[in-house]
Amino acid sequence: MTDLILLHPPSIFRFRELTCFMGPVSDVIPSTSIFEGYPIGFLTLSEYLTRHDISVRIVNLALKMLRALSFDAEHFTAGLSAHAFGIDLHWLPHVDGCLSLAAQLKRQHPDIPVIVGGLSATYFRDELMRDYPCIDFVVCGDSTEEPLRLLMEAIRSGGDFKQVPNLVWRDNGVVVDNGISWIPDTLDHVRFDYSHIFRMLVKHRDPVGYLPYANWFEHPVLAVFTCRGCLHDCSTCGGSSSAFSSTCTRSKPAFRSPQLLAEDIAAIAGYSGVPIMIIGDLLQGGEEYAETFLKAIRLHNIPNELAFEFFQPPSRRFVGLLEESVVNFNVELSPESHDLRVRRAFGKQFDNLELESALESLVASRCKRIDLFFMVGLPFQTYGSVMDAVAYCGELLNRYGSKLLPMIAPLAPFVDPGSRIFQEPGKMGYHLLYHTLGEHRQAMLMPGWKQRLNYETDWMSRDDIVNATYDGAEALIDLKLRHGLVPAADAREIKEHIAMARKVVALLDQAGTIGPDLAKEIQQLNGLDSLCGKRELDWSVIGKRYHLFKCFTALIRPKPGRTETVSPPLSGKTSAAIL
């Protein structure tokens, strides 16, 4: 019997039956609007637990449901057998999927404990345990590999749950919070080892269950993390410094050593030519950290395209070091707005001169593409400000050319729990429309994405946010067409999708009920890109997608021992507290 089955649910559990216009919530990320991409934490949890003799299976249930209408999720979960089930509630849009799946598993397997974890689960842990008896445990915090190991050992042996850090549970019906005390100050005890996923999918004979997201074969990318935690405090982000502090009691980021990070990337490049995303600004760890990584990665001579994200524009000097150290690279920057007042209120303090200096350096380097992300729904932002941001993109394209790829997307569907705006909306000029986990679950089941938004601002109503999103996207598509960034046929297709989306939004406003014709339009539109094409997000595969001999070598490689296990200093109270 498998010890733990980790299941990733769709955002809306009955998405195949319910008529919900999802809207442009996933146009600038790889997954579809049901968010079938499971968190990278599933990889580190599975590898860590397997290394410690706890058997784990990952099931991307969302993807199984998406790929085949004939797939019966209820029949599938009824046939599962394990010592425990784990469900992620990391991103709040998964609230309905998580709770519905938990209820289904508990109904089918009343004696098997259901465990929930993730940032949103951590934030709403009290409500989860109070209102949802189908959930037996919430594992809290940003680093749950070791707490989950201890919990699984307690479940298998009938041990004492009071000794498991970061755990919320019930003791004879009374909710007990053990406190978040496992807060590792380094990520060197986890591994971003995708060969582990390859071994597990062969072991369980379930390639679909392990596939990262629906169109991974068409748009492949793998990722590694530099850290958990953040030094920056973007006002809507549940992964900001203040959110990590209040939700996970983390006072500073935990970094993976630059040498191990480079080895993670080299290992991926050893058996695959797919692009690799380095998530988390290297410069958060300081210049010495970032430069040590570049020296280490240079020795490996990685052929794959590497994508780096920067929270602040990198200096000319650092761009030069990047070019010397990496063969193929791309960069992601998120100015959010052209307007300094908006950008600074959001939490980013650099000005346009700093941004443009970085762009100039990157364009002059071997960098292949610079993705620039702008957002709709920010503090002090008006409809006119959104359109001015698009005009600024035009200025940048005129000045720096086609290496730039600007994107615009709404802050949707939710302001993140734990963020500064979620905690103090009035102070930031926001009006939160949903507050509890249950309210957000009901919001996810609303017929349209406008009704699903959990906020308005002093400067923009939900109608304004929707109109600015579509108008801004349409104007940006015209700019991209003019600069040769998208083919004419693709631009025409996206504009047709935007026109369809506008029509659906208007019909949802007018209709008291959704008739069959409107339902058909919504179902068609949910499968289409409405702000930009997924192909715009592609990075190149260099060489073979998979080196089959090396994949086979990884498959037969002996199981790794318990190396790199650390016992970092613990923070917070270790004694259990009755809620």
C-alpha cells in the first residue's frame, strides 16, 4: 500500500458540469483556467519523503479530468488505497476543488486521514478545521517536508500528533494548533530532482498523473527555486515578506545554496533540453550569492534556455556577468505599471530610468527575450492609467525592439490572503467583497470572472477592471502586430476571442439564467486564449527534449540515501495550543 497519495484538484471540482466563464485568469501562465498545474512543492515533498522510506504517489487529478471527459473522478478516487491522502490548497482559486475533493475522499474512505497544506491552507487553517470535518490535518508553513514526514510516521505507527511541528489537528473533537516551529533557514535539505518524477511515473504507470500541466509537451518548462520567502513586500502578494511573516512566521527568506542550485539545473540539462525557469530573484540573496551561482553554472556550460526573473532591474554589471556565464537566457521583469505612484504603492520602488537602463543592457546582450508584465487592478490605477501603460509599452518597443515581449493581465480572481491589501484593504483604497474561505469558494462558482473578483478599488469598479483588461489587451495586440511579435493570424484570432469575451460578459450581466446557447459559448471560450497566445510564452527546447539513455540511467539509478537532511534552528512555540 502507498503511504501517501498527493492529489492536485482543479480549481472548480465540477468544472465539466457547471457553466462558469473563467475569464483571463491564466493567459500569462502555462496552465489552463482550471489551474491544473500542481505546485512544485509536490516534487520536493515526494522526493524528501521517498528518501525517508515513505512511499508517495502524485496524482494530477485536475489534468486527468481535463484530458478525458470519460474519466470518472469519483470512481477513480474510490479505488485509491493509502495510509493518508494529501491535497494542496496553496493558491486560493483551488478552494472549491480542495474542499470538494476532501469531502469526496472522506465519504469514500472514512478511516483514511485527509491532510491539506499550502499557503492558503495555512492562512485559513482555523476555518478549515472548524467548518470542514472532512479535513483531519492541516500542515502549515512554507516548508512542510519534515513536518509531513513526522506526521506520516505518526499515522503509520499510531504515534503522538502533539510532537509534530506546524500541525493543526483534532484531539477528541478539540482543535489543537501545535504552532509553526519548523522554519528551516536554508533549502539545502530539499532537492529539485525531476528524475524522481520520472521514476515515480514509471513505478505507478501513470504519466498523466505526473504531467505538470495540460500542454506541457507543446510548451515545456521545468523550474527550480532559489528560496522560500521574499525580501519584497508587493501589496497584493501572498508570498510577500509581510505575508510570509504573518502567515508562516518566516522573518527572512531561506535560500538554496548557489552551488546546489547550479547542480539542480545541470542535472535537468543532463536528461532534457527543455527550458528551465529559475524562480526567485537571485539578487535577493545578495550580489555574492548571485555571482557565486553564476560562477558555478558557468562551469556546467548549460545548453538549455534559462529564464531568470528579477524583482528589481539588474545592473549593467550584473547583466554582463550573466552573459559571460550563461549560453542561452531570457529575463522576466514585472514593472506592473508605467506610473511610479502606482508602482510604488504596489510595492516596487524602482523608477523608469532604472528599468530602461536594464532593458538597454539586456537588449545589447545575448539575452533572447525580455518578458515585461503589467497588471490591471493596482492601487491608484485608473482605466486611463492602464491605457497609458500600454502606450508606454509602445514607446519601449520603439526604443528597444522586438526582444521585448510586453504582457498585460488582471489581478484575478483574488487579492491573495495574507497580503497587505487583504489584511488592511481600506488603508490601501480597496474594498474586499469576500473575506472567508467559504465566501471565496462561493465566488469561484459564480458564472462570470467579473463576479468572481474579490475586490474593487477607490479608482476602479469591477466593470472598469474588466473593460481596462480587454481594451488594454486589444491595444497591446495591435502593438505586437506592428512590431512583428505576433503573426497577423494569431493577432486576429486573439482579437476575435476578446470580442467573444466582451459579448459573454455583457450577456452574463443581462441574463437572469444561462441558457444552452450562452452555455455553449462559455464552454468554447474557456478553452481559448483571450489576452495573448500561449505560443507567445514559449521558450526554445535546445537539442532533444529528452535524452532517452540518460532518462533510463536515472530510472535504474539506486535509490538516494538520506543525505542533505538538516535540522535547522526552530522558531516559535513548540507546545500545542488549544484553539
